[in-house]
Amino acid sequence: MTGANTVFAGTLTTAAKGIATASLPAGSVLQVIQASFGGVQTMATSQTWTDISSLSAAITPSNSSNKVLAVYSINTGQAENQRGALKIIRGSTEIGIADAQSNRIRSSTVLVGIPSALHTSNSSHSVLDSPNTTSATTYKTQFNSEGAGETVVVQANGSISTITLMEIAG
């Protein structure tokens, strides 16, 4: 038939939740979960990693061979010439962490204040994770101050920070 539309001839199955699903190719996005945080949180003089309040999300992969793309976008502020860092964790496991270099701490994003009263910026990071599970898995964000007397502020100007989780077919 000339000009006819091609229809995908996939097999539909019923998932445990009663939603019709199709066999999708590897790399397809199967679900998206997002959490946001709009409060102000301050970290002063502590090199201890601290959870960013309410900036965590849980996802339940439908297949243990699927991956999770974890992405965060966090509004931060640092005082003049001061440093802090952000990272993402699956359960209690650090993921997507860069190795330390020189006198810098080991983290996924290093925040550096520039000469001004308070430098604010938006920091984003993503990592493609292989949780190897079909159980609910929580991803969370943490931050710290790199040295004694240094201050890092999350949500310095009141905008929204987010964490987004996407299940990717394996």
C-alpha cells in the first residue's frame, strides 16, 4: 500500500501494576521520578558530608539489568574564596565521584566562591548508575564545606533544586 503508516508489531504485556507495557529497546526511558527542594540550608565549617534536606528520591527498577540516570541541579552559594562540594549517593554507596586532586576533596562537584560577598550558582551533575536490583532504591544528595571556617549555602537565593531519576532499559 503506497503511503501507508508502518505500525510497530510489538508484544504488549500487563505489568504487575496493571499498566500495559511494550518490549522497548535498550536505552528507552521507562520511568522518571523527580524531587525538589526550595528551603535554605547552611553548612559552616564542617567537612562532614550532610544530606541536603528533602533532596532525595526513590525508584524501583523493573529489571535488574536496567540502569538509572541520576541527575541533580542544585543552587549553591559560597563565601569569598571558600570551597564546598556536592555528591550523589545510592543507598549508602557513593556514585559518580571524582578522585581528589591536589588539595581538593573527593566529590562529584567542587564549589568555589569567587571574590564577592556571596557567590551563587547552579551546579548540575549526572551519573548513569547500575543498581542491579528490582527493589526500591533511594538516591540522595549531600554537601559539605571543604575547610574549617568555610561556609556553603544550599538554596542561597531561594530557587528550586531538583534530583531526577530515570530508569533506562538495559
